[in-house]
Amino acid sequence: MQPLTLSWSDVWYLAPELTLTVFFLALAVLDLLLPARANRDAIGWLSLLGLLCAAGFVVWHLADLGSGASNETLLYGTYRVDDFGNLLKLVFLGASALIVLASLGTVRSEDIPIKGEFYYLVLPAVTGAMMMASSADLITLFVGLELLSITSYVLVAARKRSGLSSEAAFKYVVTGGTASAFILYGMSFLYGIAGSTNLAAISQAVGASLDAYRALIYVAFFLMIAGFAVKLALAPFHTWAADVYQGAPTPVTAFLAVVAKAATFAMLYRIFLNTAFFVVGDDAFVRSDLFLALSVIAAAAMIVGTAGALRQDNVKRLLALSGVANAGILLVPLALNVPSQLHASLFSEFIYYLLAYVFMNVGAFAVLTVVARDAGHSRLSAFAGLYHRAPWTAAGMTILLCSLAGLPVTGGFFGKLFILFGAVQTEAYWLAAILLGTTVVSYYVYFSFIRQMYMRGGNSDVPVRLPAPAGIVIWLSAAVSLGLGFAPKPVLDGIQQIFSLTTDFLVR
């Protein structure tokens, strides 16, 4: 094989990832040169600029593909520039930009002593997430996963003097490393069967080798399912999430809950719809078994996450278990692919609810950052009397809670409704019933915030100080959550118009 060379056109298609890399290196050097007592918020603003520049390149690539340009395959077929990856990259970059913006002027030194490092370490983490969305090869997928994971380990341990943060980082490293080992072990079996790490080659080889390697194929995919379930905090592999979310700084918790989870879903969808959905005819039961396992895990996550959140008083732990339930919901579109044909709107349903999930969670964590800073703790009682001390913040939080609960007319409501219709359409009635039942039960969880904000008196009548960046994030998140609810059809139609399952997703 000849040495790998990059042309200028390749560099152009890799511009989003290269932009983040350049900003990361420049900001790391800048942080070293700044005096120890210098304000590190400038690094935060520059990190935000890097994220927005990378998003601009992604939008440009989307426009090129929309004007008729073909998908690009780079680096010997290991990297793809298609609408599947571009849409998810915009989600990663947008969510990360909101998280960085919300932390500016809000996070104190005791919350994150290494504030400069926090801002620029987000950039390689997002780069890893973008690699997971665009890779068409097991090696580059795993490299992206580890780049995101290792950076996240450091971010979780950002509060160096906090025993809770150190404990959270240790648990996250152990569980994350174990999950990566399971995923890599499953990948190694697929490589042994196919003799290649390319997803297209694996799809062809596994389908042709089913009779000879049936047991090995089961082992490979179930190992990866277990690893992804740990990464996504899907029940029963979710027990680490509450401790890690509680111990990590709140902006890092938001990053784990939104960006890291969305990137892992991107990798899961890439692998399973390109390799597991390969068997037709008499051997279709193999595929059915794999997707049934995903359905069972999705159902367990919805039930366990919702039930666990009922008993929580710590808001971070509550949102962690809410994330378990929402991860189960996001898995449902993929798990529905048991029939002989792909459920055609699976990606539209997934990306729509992912958008709603991103904004309602980023906004909720931004409110939590402000309220916890004022109260000195992150228990539910910190929200007591919030309506009297910060009425507009309480109103924004109410909108976000209604979206989390899935109440009309919000993005969360229509996101769950579209996934529910997909389950009914594919005759997965038991999964639809669990989704509906856990949604109703979750009302009690989210209404506990409203009870505190409007029906309980706080310990102080002093108004809550709301920094401008955090206020922008809270109300932007609330506005988008309402916008997705008032105009769901244009958003869904726009996704379907941009995205094509056969050309933008399946690797051939």
C-alpha cells in the first residue's frame, strides 16, 4: 500500500475537524503563556469561536451536498462526508457551543479550577465525536470513541480537590475502559470473519459467512451491544451514570449527557445498520435476535430510568436517570428494524428527538448551574421559591421541563410521538406501551421541580443573579423547544429532504 497522502480537496472536506484541532493547539499554548492569575474566560470565547467556525464548514458541506454534489470518501474509504455525519456534527458542535457559552461567567474557580483547560479540552472531545459520526471503518470509529472518552475522563476530574469528583473520574475510567474493551473485542471477531475493518466489506463477508460463523457472529454483536449499553448508560448497565454526573462539574455533566451520548448513538447506528442488517430469507431470525436485544435494552432503560428518578433528591442524579430513560427512547428507532424492510423514517425520528433532547437538557443544566451557584448545593430544594427570585428563569425552566416530560406543545412531545407512531407502525406494541407508560409516570418526576419553584418558599428573597451568557442559553433552549413543538412538520420534512438512507448512511 502506498503512503497515505492528503490532497487539498481532502483537507477541505476535513476542514471542520482540522479547525477544531488548530484551535485546540493554539489555545493550549495560549493558556501556558497567560499569567496564572489571568482571567481564562477569553479562552472560553475563543473555544466558542472555534466551534462556530467548524459549524460553518459543516453547513458549507451540507449546502454542497444539497446542490447535487456526491458524498466524499476519504482516507482509503475509512472516512465519509455525507448528510448523516454532517447533521450529527451540527448537533455536536451546537450543543458544545451552548455548553461553553452557558459556563462563561457562571462557573467559579472552585467549580472548575482548571478553567482554561476545560474550555479547550472540549475541542478534541468534539473532534472525536465528529469522527464517530463520519467514519466508515472500525478502526477510525474506535479512534474517535477513545479520543472522546479519554478527553471526557480528564474533564470529569477537573475539580482536582474534590473527593467526589475524583471518585466520579475513577468510576468513569473503569466503566468506560471496560465498555471500550467489550466493543473492541466484538470488533475483533468481525475483523476475523471478514478480514477487513471496512463496514461495507464486513457487511458482505458476514452475510456470506453466516452458516460457518453463526455463533461467532452472535458473540461479536452481543459484545458490542454490551459495550455500547455501558457507554450510553442503558439499563442494566447504567449504575455508573448517577455517581459520575453528580461528581463532575455541571458543564461537564451536560457534555456527557448530550454530546458524548449523541456521538455514541451515531457510532451505534453506523455499525448496526451497516453490518447487522445483513441477513435475509430463511436466516432473518439472526437479525431479529439482535434487534430484539436492542428492543429489550431500550425498554429496560425507559422503565429503570423513570423509576429510579422518582426517588432522587439530587438534581444531577435525577437528570442522569432521566438520561437513562431518554437513551432508551433514542434507541427505539434503531430497535424497530426487525421487519424485512428498514423502517424508512427511523433517522428522521431519531434526529428530531435528539434535537429536542439536546436543547431541553442543555437548558436544564444551564438553569441548574445558576441555581446551584446561588444555593450552594444541587438538591431539589435549591429550586424552592425560584419563581419569586427569578421569574423569567423559572418560566424558561418550566418550558424545558414540559419538553422533558413530553407535554404538548413542545419538541419533546412530538419527538416521543413520532417514535411512538414508528413503534405502532412496525407492530412493536409492547415497546409503544412501555414508552407511553413511562412518559406518564415521568410527569411526577418533572413536576417536582415545578412544585418547588412555584409552591415552596425559599430560604432567601434575594434575586438570583443570572449571567447574560447563561440567560441566552436558557431562553434559546426554551424557544427552540417550543419552536420544535409548534412547527414539527417543517423540521421533519427538512431532515427527510436532506437525508437519504441509501446514499447518506449505508456504506457500499
